[in-house]
Amino acid sequence: MHTMPHRFGMFVHWGIYALSEFHEQYRWKLSVPRKEYATLAERFNPVDFDPEEWVLMAKDAGMEYLCFTTKHHDGFCMWDTQYTDFKVTNTPYGRDVLKMLADACAKHGLALSLYYSIPDWNHPNAFNELSTHQILTEGDVADSALYREYIKHQMGELLTQYGKIYTLFWDIPPHISDPSINEYVRSLQPDILINDRGYDSGDFSTPERYVPDGYAFERYTEACSAVGLRSWGYRKNEDYYTPKFLCQSLDKILVMGGSYLLNVGPMPNGKVDEKSKSIIQKVGSWYNRVKESFENVECAPELFEDPCYLVTKRDQTVYLHFNRDATACGVSLKPYNQMPRSATVLNNGQKLAFDITTMPEDTDPVTFVLNPPSLHIYDIPADVITHEPIVIKLEL
């Protein structure tokens, strides 16, 4: 199973749209004129921004990388670019946020990834009728070639001034083929991995807010979700996903061999709100306890017949992932009939009892021939651990 180098990361959507406390696409969703939207930059002064706080929150949760929105659809740049005045160094805050974040990631050994939006509601040539998330402001002249030159100029800055970049997350496919752009990106960062939302199919797929069916991904895959249901940027009165739902999603994606980006949208002052922080901590706590079940393993659905759990395997160690609620406190691992050396609940370290037995419901109703005995694991704490997926480790 081919997996990307890092499995779990933190996505961060942050820009002047945080001031709206509404949505990262505030300008588009509420039809805000360009000039009016630009006044948000005059108020952007996140004096409480501490990049090390973000980085350590991610690290404590077991995350290995951080993907940051350098430029979202609004076109506002969170670094000191030379190619537009619509940038963070022209706000009251005046500092290069990306540089601060890159330094914090380097200091604490977190890989840095960059998000870059292809739609740009501020650039006069960016409008693309082949794509979505577009705004045409009066006076703009759509010119894809000119706009792509702008993108290349900005890539030149982003990929040479901020250290080693792990992945590039293009957003919103332009439906224009231009392999020269990713070629240029790789010329500046030879080891970078590039997603599939740019000017060609890139290196990895990006399912967003959903968990695909199946047992294993066909290619590199990085799924992403936010802690909130309504928005990726900061939203007041957000409807937050439960940590349990996010853990279940994370479990399935990682079992299938994918990586997972979990997003927070920091507040206008630069802090991550307490609810988001608590969700990251809870998901991270579960992940850190069961992490070994995702490391150097392969998906092994063929081992047992029961569809109520997912299976990963490394040599003689097998992991049962109860990705949906366990409905009973025991499980029969048909047709396996060898005694394991041990059975342990990774969530809490509890040792489980087991035997080889013929289960009563194994009787064939037509022929009345008993199925052969199989391994039975019992006393699973399904009624105690109800807030997160149970993962059982079997040493065969």
C-alpha cells in the first residue's frame, strides 16, 4: 500500500476573512464589492498570533505537518509578496505571517505545506469561465496566460523563501491544462508532492469532507475536513463535528492508506478558539493511542469474514478497527482458528479474553452442519468506549 510520508496534518484557513466571523468565502457568499471587502485589510491586526502555539497544538495531537492558506479565493496574500499590494504586510499588523509560521515549523520539526487558491477575486486577469468560485468585477479582463504568469511569480517566492515545502495544495481545478506550472514548482522544490486541483493531475487525490468506499486507495490520497461543518475559516456560532465522527473518518482514511488534514480557522486575533482546540486535542489523544495500527501496515480485508470492522496487518500483528460503533462486546473472527499470543484494546491498554469456539449462530439452517470453530474475542468494552472508535491489537 503506497502511503504519503506524513499521515496526519493540520490545515489552517486564515486570512482577513476571519474578521467577518462568517466564512472564508464571505465576499462571494454575501456579494460584497471588491472595494468594500478590501477595507478588512485595514483592520487586520492579529496581535495575539503566536505561530508556536499552532505548531505545538498540532504536534501534541500527533500531527506531522501543517498546511497553511497562503492565498485564498479573495486573493489576499499572507506573505510579503512583491506582486500585489493586497497582502498582510500592508495591514496594521505589518508582519509576514507565513515567515513566522515557517520558522515555528522548522524550530519544532513540523513539515510545512502550502495552500494556494487558483480563483483570485482581486486579480484583474484571474476570471475563468471554465472554473467555479469566480467573481468578475467591472473593469477586469480575463486573461489566463497573464494570470498564470502571476501565479508562477508567486510560486517563485513561496518555494524559495520559506524553506523546504512538503506539499502544494492547489484549490479549485481551473480546467485548463498547463503542465509547465507544476514542472516549475518541482524545479524549485524537487521533493514536493502536488495535489490534483491544479493545471494537471498532480501526485495525489483530495477527497474533501467525505470518506470514500472501499478498502484501499489506488494512488496517493490526502483527505481533508474541518472541525466545523459550515466553514473552513473562523465562523462565530459554528456547528462543530463531534470528535467521535472525526476519529471515525480519520480511522477509515488511514486504514485505506490515505493521509488526513484536519482544519481549524483561527480567530481574527490569531488564536484558535477553545472549542476547535478541544476537538483537535480529543482527536489527537485517540490518534496517539492507536497510531501504531496505521504505521507500516497494509489493509487486510480478506483475513476475516465479518464486515463490522476494518483490518490492518503488519507481519504477525493484526488490528481490528471498529470504525462504526461496536454493537456487541464480543466478536468471532471467522474463519481464523488459531489462538493469538495476546489481544489488547489500544484505546486503554486493556487485555482481552479469547478462545477457539463454535458459535451457536454458526449452525447452517438448511443442512444443520456446524461451521468449524473460530477465534472468539470477548469482553470488549463496547459499552464503556462509546466516544471513539475501538482498535484491538492481536499478536498472532
